[in-house]
Amino acid sequence: MKIAIITSGFLPVIDGVTVSGWNRIQKLSEWGHQVLLFCPDYSAIASIYPNWQDFTGNILPGVRVVNLKSTPFFVEFERNVAFYSYSKLQDELEKFKPDIIHVDEPERLFVGFWRIAGKDYAKKHYIPCISFFRTNFLEYLEDFFPLPTALLNFLKYIVRKLILFVYNSYDLTLVTSKITEPKIKDIGIKNICYSNLLGFDSSKYNLQLRQTNFFKTNYNLPELDNKIKLVFLGRLTPDKGWSFTLKTFPKLFQTIDKNKIAILIIGDGEMKTEICQTISQFTPHFYCFGRVVPEEIPLLLVNSDFHVTTSEKETRGLTVLEAFAANIPVLAPRAGGVVENIQDGINGFLFTPQDQDDFIHKLKILVENQSLRQQMGIQGRKSVIGKYSWEQAVTNLLNIWEEQIIRYQNIIVDG
């Protein structure tokens, strides 16, 4: 199969879209498919991502990555395709002649191109063009635009109209969360197709990776090894619930012995300085690892004690699955797609959104009860191992693509 993928982001940027995109094309390459992947050009931020050229051109057998000229997306280190790069997209598609076009985060791409990504070519050559709903931007508006209520509601109205226009232009809108599916149906997105399209490589989460003196040996941080390690994994941006987290920390450290725990932050983003400065006021045992390569994530998780997220707007939450694979429990709000995998009191805890007391109470239980952490970690691992392989996720996606290609071929024959 010849597959064109147009995506809002790719490696070396690390987030749910890019990591899943990388694993997807690895499988497609392994199975002999041809892939042409389009993503923003990261040359303008080479100081942040000096290895960006490692992920462009012919990066795998049968896989070529084309970087499209880009512009900043809200902040400098976030890039989006530029309006004037659309012609290059069209030219490359004409040369490649795909059987199907798959588009990740098409609303973000639309804001760059000011066109429905992939649709012009698909319509001209009568091939399927499908979208993948990855991020609920409508819910994120209040995080990035602190406007008066009337103006915020007007902005939501405009953005909702844009989202509907974009997604309803595609043959299918894929969604991988049963929590998100009814939400986007309610706002008016049609042709929704739910499937398990999320995975991780469970072989990388070998429990033998847990080592005595791990942080001393690998990071020269011997003081970390005797602490209970709370790990926050993800982008350091307003949409990830950091406002609530930072407001809660003063109260948290009034009730928990700060010398028992260490806070580990894995990720980067516009709030990094604020987060570091705020947390360091309350505890000396705070460590910001910044961006780490995907290969380090299993090691860091397996050698931590539990994962904490305060993000209420995840469409699914890959970090939750990764934490469970690493045999550690998760503390998360009872909101968004993260609740799909967390069984409250079994493999982690769900706290009432924006409730500081409930958050602190459940975090304290996890800190003080080692045997409970271990039991929850075992249950978490049981709940994901064997259920979220990339082999199955990509097979499910291939089946959807093949069905759409056959549907178009039958229409041509019947017509």
C-alpha cells in the first residue's frame, strides 16, 4: 500500500502525536508498505532540536519524510506548516501517487495551510482521505486565551465552526478513546470511527530495568535513590493542568514530609521556568530532566514510584499506559480520556478535578503505603500488557485504510 501521512508534528519533537507516528511508520516499513510523511520543518529551531535532520528524508526502508516550511505555533518551539508550503505538498503527492491520505490533527494543519490538508489531491484523484482526532483544541482555549467570558464563548463558537468544517470534510474521523468519541459526536463531527489505534512497545518496559542506585549510576543523583519518586511526564504547557498543580504544592508540602519524596519532571515547554522556580521554593528534592529521548522513558518510569498527571483534557493519555507498563500506579483527575484505563483504587487513584484536598489525600496515601503502590503497579501492568501493542494498533489502522480504498474502488466500478 502507498500511504501519504500529513501530520502536525514529528520527531525529534516528543509528544503523543510524534511518538505514536514514529512507531506507526516503523511497523509500516517493517511490513513492506511505502510511506510519504509530511511534517513541519524544524530547521528554524535547530538550537532546540539539533538532531532534527536525523528524521528527514529516507529514514526507513520505504519511508520518506518531507519537511514543509513552517512558522511558530503560539510559541517559537512549537511549529506548524506555513501557508506557502501547500504547493510543495501538492507537488510531492503528485509524484508519489498514494492509495490513501491520512491526516493527523487536521485543524492545526488547516490553520497553517488555510486549506483542508490532503483533500484537494484526494478529490482530484478520487482516493480516500481520512483524519485522526488527536487533540481537543476546543477545550484548550481557556488555557491559552484568558479572556472575559463573553469573548471566550465567542472564540469557542468560531473555533467549533472551524473544527466541524475541517473534520466533516474528510471521509472518516478516527478516534481512539471511548471517552472522546461521544464528546466530538456531540459537537457535530460526523463519520466518526472508533478503534484501538494506540500502543506501546511492552518489551521496553522490562521490570529488570529497576536497579538499586539507578539514579546514582545513570544521572549522578545518589540522593534520589532513597526517595519516593513522583514523576510528571509530558509537555510543560498550560493545557496539562500545571496551574492547579502549582497552586496545590504549598498545601501539599504542609501535609507531607518533603524529605521523603522527590519530584521528577520529564518534559519541556513554555511553563518550564515558572514550574521550576515555583516547586523549588517548597522542596530541595526537585529534578527537571527536560526533554529526554524516547528510549529513556521506560528506564525513568520503571525506577520511579508513581506517575502524577493533573491534565483534565487528554483525549486518551499515552503516559498513563506507559506508567502501567512500567509497573507503577497513576494519580490523575477524574476527567478526560485518562479515566478510560484507570480503575480507581485498583491500579491508581482518580481525584476530583480542581479539588486540592482530594488530590493531596490520595497522593499522601500513595506516598505512605508502599505495599499499596506495589499492588496497584502489578494491576496496572496486567491491565495493559498484551492489549496495546503497536502490531495490533497498526493492523487496526491498516484494516480501516484498506476498507476505505476498497469502498472507493467499488464506487468507481459501479459508477
